[in-house]
Amino acid sequence: MKIAIATDHNGVDEKKEIIKSLNNYEVVDMSTDNTPIDDYPDFAFKVAESVANKEVDLGVLLCGTGIGMSIAANKVKGIRCAHCSSIEQAHLAREHNNANIIALSYKQDLKELTKMIEEFLITPASQDERHQRRVNKIISYEDGTYNEL
């Protein structure tokens, strides 16, 4: 499995440790040139585009809260980025929502971050009809074909 990861100027050290922990995956670091004044949308778009274009399978984003990265990534067509703060949320984001990017706060405990990421990566999307139906509604809305309002 190929994973894209990026952070803004917050979380550079944490990102490096997370990459080390993902030794069972092919990891593409998409924020190798962080500066003290960089902007999180640039990195969110870069990871989201790589996921949307199927250059990588899943994405991991870090910033101060994870919220800004999530908002920016979700502007890219085909992306379902989940801001998570627990292992359970990471699991359910993949299982119920077929999220393809996880956004996290670098301020959380490093062990907890790596557990959330691992849970996100190993959890398959549910094949349950209700979950697939709901994700398909999101996709159809994004495509402009949703007509249930």
C-alpha cells in the first residue's frame, strides 16, 4: 500500500517519526521542504490530489489541529478526509465513510497518532449496503447528480 503524508511547519518532527513507524508501507513524504511560514492548504492539496489521481492509496495529514488540513483536502474532488482524534474515529472513518485521508493534530501523543494511523490504514471500507449507499450519495452530490433534496 502506498501512503502520502504531509504536514505544515507544525509537526515536522512528528511526521518523521510517523514515517519511521510506517515501515510496512511505501510512504511518500509530500512536505520535505517545510518552512516556518508555509501554509497548510498547499500540502493538503498536494496529498489530496495524489489520492484523487490514484498515485497513492491513502493519505495522512498533520497540522496544529488537523482541522485546516481536513477542510482544505475536502475541497479536492473525490476526497473524503476525516479529521480524527481517537482510534475509534479513525476506524469508523474508514469503515463507515470510506475516508481516503486522515487529518490529525500533531499535538497528540505520538504513540496515539501512530495507533490512529495504523487503524485507519488496516481498516477496510464496509461492504454493508447502508454505508455504501451513504458514500454514494456524497459522491453523487459532489458530481452534481444528487437529486434527493
